[in-house]
Amino acid sequence: MSKKIKSLKDIEADFKKQSKGKIVTRKRSKGKIIADAIFYMALVAMIVVALAFSRGNTDSLKLGGYRLFEILTSSMKSVYPRGSIILVKETPPKELIVGDDITFISSDNNVITHRIIEIKENHDSTEQSGFVTKGVENDMADEEIVIAGNIIGKVVKSFPKIGAVLGFIRENILLVTVFCIALLGLSFSLKIFWRARNEK
């Protein structure tokens, strides 16, 4: 049985079908990218909202060996303005030096971020180092010596401008919540739209 030779018209028709298929694939890819981008925007927005209500406490957001805290006082305002978010890395006490800014738990269970100004080895014969700390803006060192076991970690990064964003979120929580829900709804609607369009 001889193989049928395609005519020029058949070849042109096949070429148009292939080209159309490529265009559809490109459109499909573009639509999926847009929908996914909106979805992740909504996800980030929800994380920021959660962070806005994660005040400076021991149950702060934890990512691996890092934790996020919000600065709530002005004792370090020249370094970390009030409302700043700081990234604290869990650090072995023996690696800390004078001049490091550390976040620790005080005896009354508050979370404080101050600077190390002195290290006392074997503090009170506890075989632990004791850290003398001070707020940069304070005139006097902290009365309480910070023991190694109460140290959460060392500040490695700060984000001063996030404070304004978090403040806006707290003051407009209903508006921000509606915005996040709308973004998620738009993302899913776009995905359904592109799926239905591609199935035609």
C-alpha cells in the first residue's frame, strides 16, 4: 500500500494547527503564571498579617534557627526604631562578644533586645557566662545579669520600615483581611477561567 503524499494545502493546514497549539500553550502558561502570582501575593499578605499580631514575645514566628521579633520600646531606637522587625539567630553563648545585640528573656518573662557591654565568666559560680547588657539609649546598664540559658539569640538583621506596614495593618485589619480574601478569590477564579478556556 503506497503512502499518501500530502498536498501543499494539507501541509499548510498542519502548520496552522501546530502554530495554534503553541499559542494556546503560551496563553495557558501565561494565565497560570498570573494566577499563581496572585495566589502567592495573597499568601505573603496573610503571613504579614499574622506577623503584625505576633508581638515581641517568646512565641514569636520561628524559621529554622531564626526568629522574628518586633521592637516595642525605644531603648534601642537609634539602632532599631520602635516598630522595627529584627531577625534573631540562635547563637551559642560562647560565640557572643561585647558589642553584640542579643535578644533574651528577663526574669519577669519579658523579651528584651539590648547590647552586650561586658561578659562575666562563671557568673555566681554557676559555670555559665553572665552578660551585662544595656539599651543604647539608656544611661545605665541593666540591673539584671543575663545568664546564658536565657539568651534567645543574636540580632543579625533589622527591617525598620516594616513597622509602619504592621502599624497600618493593625489599624485596618478588616480592610486588609478583605483584600487577602479577594486576592485568593481572584487567583482561584483565574485558574478556573483558564482551565475552562483551554478545555474548549
